[in-house]
Amino acid sequence: MTLFALTNELLAAARSPDELLRDVLGSGVTGVVEIDAAQHFRSFPRLEPAEVARTAGVVRDEGGAVSLLGGGADLTPAPGRTIDEEAALAQLRAQLDAAAVLGAVGVRVPFGVLPWSVLERAAQHADGTGVLLLEEVQGPEDPGGPRLLARVDDLQRSGVTGVRLLLDTSALMAGAPPGYLRALEVRGLPTSVVAGIAGAFRDGSLAARVLPLLADPSSSPEVHGLLVTALTRFGSTPAAAWLPLVPWIASVHLTWWDLESAEADLDGEVGAVLDSLFAAGFAGVVCSEWGGHEWEPASVSGLDRTRAHRRLVETRFRDASIDFGMKTT
């Protein structure tokens, strides 16, 4: 599981990130975690070795393991200020080194944010650490669109092996999560408008439905945030559209929002794309990522939700020789 699922607990700051990490590794839910560096380390994006070593000590003491380190370059550290490629590369190198200390197999970065020139140079450092650099593709990204096709061309042309794709299954959702729709209503959107958003998700017109609501000054900040989530983190591309990219997918975020939609997704396109990956010999990280903390009360435990999700996943893939408690499949 990813510690991103504990965002509310991290924001509450009643326990330190390392204390929460210890709780997860001792919970019996999983012995393997993904750590989001921006949430976990005060020294992000240039991670200090001493801080990383303390976290590595927690993992070692608890007999656990780290699958991935969530990272990325902070390209705009202040209003009106951007960093150059050398500074971005230095940040990535520091994160790759930190991942190696933690025993992680990869560093996850957002897709399409960093230019290929930086990724290609970072890949040389990745090869030296034995850690992959993984660009996370999620939500509305088009698997047949020019951005992804250009990246595949970069990989094919260069022969770089240290950069691969991480597929976030938010790109293959069966529909708008019921919990998300209820959250919109609770925050004041009329039932008819919420129904329109649900319908727009199904017929591919989500942006046309949501953008006017975002421009409406009467929309509350809470509603505004949830609408942005729909535009940036929800997608409904069929599994078949992703199959040409299977050779380049080295990791999967099994993203879910509530148990109702998680089960539907596993029975639908999400399950289908995983079946195809496993049939092709996929041996990368599969990580459960709960995103419903964005609208659920802070009292809802991300760890408890992940425990229930794991049961769903193991039931769906009960005939496969896969241990989702391990770092790799």
C-alpha cells in the first residue's frame, strides 16, 4: 500500500510520518509500503541522507520493505521562480539515491512534467543505483495520444532501460465513484447536477460538464477541489487501449476511491488490464492506493480501508499465483 492513503493522518500530525510507517508495517495489512517523499521527508526534494537513513531504520526494525518512493522535481519552488535542468536533475539523483537506501525498486514521478532530456540523463544515474525512474500515467491521459506516443518513441529510439511507465488504474474507471458523488451532494451541489456529472463520466463529456461549474463563483472551495479531482484523476479508457503500452509498464497503482467502485473496477477494465499484464509476464510492483481520503472524514482510517481493499483484490485474483503482500508480483 502507499502511505498516501494516510494523508489525513499525516495532516493531523498527531504522529510523525515514521511513527505512522511503523504502525502500517506492524498492522498485518502489508509488510510493503510506498512512501510519498513530499509527505514524508522535510528535506524534499533534495532528500538528506540522515533523514532517509532514519526511515530506512524503521523499515528494517519492523522487518518491512519499501516498494516505491514517490518523488519528482520541484520545478517552481516560489512564485515567479523556476529551476533549470541541472537543478531538476540534482533533485532526481538525490531521490534515486534515497530509494536505493530504502531498498525501493523505483522512484515515481508525474508523467509529462519533466522533459525527456532530464529523464534520459537521470536514467544513467538510475542504472547505477539499480532503481527505476517511473513516470506515473493516470486519470484522463490518452494511451493513444501524442504525449504517450512521444514518450514510447523516446524509449524505443534511445534504448534507455532506467525509465519506464507506472500505470495508475484511475485511467480505467467504470464510472464516477458513489462516495465521490455523495460528497458533491453533501457539499451543496444539487442532485440533478451531480447526476449530470455521473452521466457525463459515462458518455465522455466530463470536461464539458465540469468546466462551467469550476467557472461558477458560487461553487465552494470544497466543491471546486472535488471537481478538479474529476478532471485530473478520473479516466475511463478501456483496457484494450493500454495493451500496446504493456511492454513499457513496469509498475501499477491499483487506485480506488470507495469499496463499491473498487469492486466494479476489478470486475471491469482494471481487472482486465491486470490480467493482460500478468499474462505478459509482468513482474513489477502492484500498489493499493486509496484516494477517498480527499472527501472522507479525517476519522476514517486509511489503513482499515486498505485492509478491506486487499481482500477484494485477493478474491478477484484468487486463481493467480500472486502474493499482493510482496513487493513485486
